[in-house]
Amino acid sequence: MRKMELAKKLAEMTESMDIARAERNSKVKKIYHQTNPEGWDALKIILNYSEPSLEKRDA
């Protein structure tokens, strides 16, 4: 295959993957903390959860 054919095939594959991802994501229900931020904050307080600091997260 020539480079142009490879590039075209790769573009087609990428486009089909993006379409499949969009279809899959449209069927998935959003997780709780994305749909109700107040409830998520209340749950974090109840569970005594705190976000890790950026320094700890990167380590």
C-alpha cells in the first residue's frame, strides 16, 4: 500500500471508531456524581472522602 492509501484507510478507521464511541456513549447512563453534584458532595461528606492533592495524584 502506498502512503496515501494507508492515510485514507487510517482516516476511515478513525472515523468509524469515533462514530461507534459516540453511539456507545449515548446509550450509557451517566454516573451519579455527574448528574447530581449536590448529592455527590453529600455522599463524600458522609464517607469522609477527600480528593487527593495534585502532588499525590501525580506521584
